[in-house]
Amino acid sequence: MRYRWVALVLVVIAGAPLSSIAYASVKPGAQCSKLSATIVSGGYKFTCIKSGKKLIWGKQVIQPATPVITPISQSPMSPSTPTPSPTPTPVKSQAPVQPVPNTTVDTCQTSPTTKRSTGTSTPIDSEIPAVGPAGRFVYRYVDEKLQRKSANGTWMNVDNRCASLFDPIRVAAFNSIQKLTRGESLSKVTIIEHFAPNFPTTISSPIKAQVADFFKIMSPILDHNMTLDLVLVTEKDQPFIETELPKLIDPNLYNLGILSAYTNLNSFYERSGTGGGTAGYQSNKGSSYYLGHTASFATMDTYWPGVATHESTHVIQFFLAGGYGESGPEGTANSKWVGHLIEGSANTVGLLTAFPNIGWYSDEMDRLLQRSIPSATGWLPMNTEDDALAMIKAIEVRTSEQSNNFSYMAGQIVWEYFIGTYGFSKFVELFKNVPRTANFNENLKSTIGIDKLTFYKSAAPYLLANWKRLSL
């Protein structure tokens, strides 16, 4: 969807290794000829794995640890509390910022009795995730932790894969968020709840917990206090929508037409199957808002943890920027905002904060992009770095169904690259620089010391590599 002013809407949305040899100029995803063959290049071990019908090189740090697999028994649901440190005070850069080291650190545990990881970023057989009725992975909250259901019906609260199995940029982005200091309380954020009568408590409870936890993480980066109106409605709450909602949020900032799809399970599943929301900052009121919606019959089977944190990221974006401000249309020379900055980065940060381990986070990033790739056929090719550059330029604006969709899905890869390369502190600084700079191009130069085109060119290979990996 296209967003006006400060309105932001989400319609939700291996084998055993052989002997190793030294080898030069090997790239992950390149074709190999012998399944399970291994080579060593540049400090990394590459194993020939099967992806679809092809054999390709998969990368990992040499000698990864053996992980522990911890299945857990079923128990009642309760909210989640991930625990990730103070973001340094941003300092303006007049010269290009040195990217943060893309070091890969194994955080998995070792045990001589557990099954060894397959050597790829794909879950082992016992942890392949179950898929729910709306086509999403299935989660729930137990003992203040997020759990994911495996295809064999086991609920897991850990992931067995080592960080070394994922791209170093992805790991660096994940670690950049996890290392933030999580406040003990919402010292700078006041959350005021406005829950309509028909909103299911099984859904409002995790949303409430996720939003609170998100702002405990983000509170230390805020320069001043925030008031957030958290509003939750369903298709059965028309009296509340007509009388109470306009008092809280400017009606020009939301469109709840999607509620008409929340009348039966089939249409609900066709329109994301999880609900969605709108979030932003009302500069005239000096307050932030998150308007969430779902079907009155929604259950945890239809809940997706990425929604609440996506919308909460929108709150942070526009609060740090002081609102939308004076800006030209998306993608124009005078624009301070572009589509992939708004939606792509909200996907990235939303998923980084929603999921407690690199494996589940990576699975969600991959699934969102992979399911969207077929819709690019006939719109934009994706074979070269120039094609990836053209994609990033195209999703600056959201004037078509494809450009809107990929502002989320391709945009999330671009902003994962940004955070993984420059760190989350620079992401925060970028939004604080919105009112201080004339446009998005000048903002990038002020924040990381390079202009928009240079940044796009540096991110294009990463987008292309992920696209090709998920297209195999």
C-alpha cells in the first residue's frame, strides 16, 4: 500500500564432509561437481551441497561447533521476552564510515551425543518448521519465550544451527540488535492501551508483550519521552471505530477497509491470515500510535510475531525523525523518504527483534523474499548486479503492486546489509538526520559518508546473492 503523511500500514504481510583442500576464489552459491566435497578458501570451509537439482558451494566457518537440540513439552502460552546494549551516541560522518567487521561467531552449544548440524542454513529434519493454515510458520509463547512448532509436532525454543552457517552480514545485523541493552522498564515510553471489546485476548496478550519488550530495547536510543497509543480492533468493533478511534488517531492516517475481509476463515487467510496494522507519529499531537487489527475469531494458529515489531519499528522511524516533515514524493530528488527505507527497514528490524535466534530470523527473511520472487517475473529480471541495482532504484517508489511488494521483501535485504555493514547505531542516526538533511541522498552522505548511488551499488551484490540462493 502507499502511505501518506505519517501513516504506515502493514497488510499482513547436506552430507558428511570429505577431506578438505585449499582452494582460491570460491563463492557461496557457485556450482560444484561432487556432493559433500569440501574446500577451504579465505578462512572459510565450503561444502558441496544439493539445492534443488543443483550442486552448489555452501559456506561456513572452519570447524563449527556441534549444537544442542532441545525439544520441549507443551505448556500454556505466556508472553515473550527476548533479551538483547547501549547504542553509542551517533556521531556525524563527513568521510565514509568504515563498515563494522563482518565477523561470524558460533553461539551454538556442543554435546557429543546430539546430532550434528547438516552444514547448511537449512534446519535439520527434526526442526523443519510446521506451516500453518495461512502459509506461515507456527509460533506460540510459553514461559516468556517464543516457541516454534516443527513439522513433526514438537515445540522448540532453541535452534540447533550455528551462526557460522549464515552469511556474515546477516549475523552482524542480528548481533547488532541482540547486543543492545534491554531496559528493565519503559523509562522513556508510556504505552496507553485502547483494546476494542471484540479483540481476542489470546492475540492482544502477545502483542502487548511484544510491543513492551520492543520499546524496552529501543528506549535507551530515544532522546526524549514518548507516548504511544496502542489501539487494537476487529471487524466486529464498528461502534468503537466510529466513535472512539477518531479521538485517538487522525482518520486521514488509516484505512480499515481490510476489515471487510475478516468475515470468514478463507478470506482472512487470503488477506495474510494474521492481521496487520498502521503505525506512525502524529507531530501535531506529539504522540505516537500503533493501530492493530485482526479477525475477531483469530487464534494463535494465525498469529505471526513479525507484525507487532514491524509496526513498532514504524513508530521508532517517525518518532526519531519527528514525523514525516517537509518531503517531496518518494523517490524524487527532494524526497527524505523512499519506499524501501520505510517498509524494507521495518521488515528487517521487525524480524531482528521478533525472533530470538539467528536461525528463525533467517528462515523468516528467506521465506518472505522467496515467496515473492515469482511475482517479479515479467517485471524486473534479476541476473546481474546491474539488475539488483535497478531493483533497489525501482522500490524507492510504490506506484505498482510489484514495487510496493518488493519495497518490503527486497528492501529488507538492502537494510539488513546496511545494519550488518554499518551497525544499528548508524540506522538510528539515519532517522535522526531526516530533519537535519535536505533529502535521502544527503542523509546517507551525512550518516555513512557515501551517497545514495554508491550505497545502492554496494548493497546490490548482497541482494543478488540472496535472490539467486533462494531461486535455486
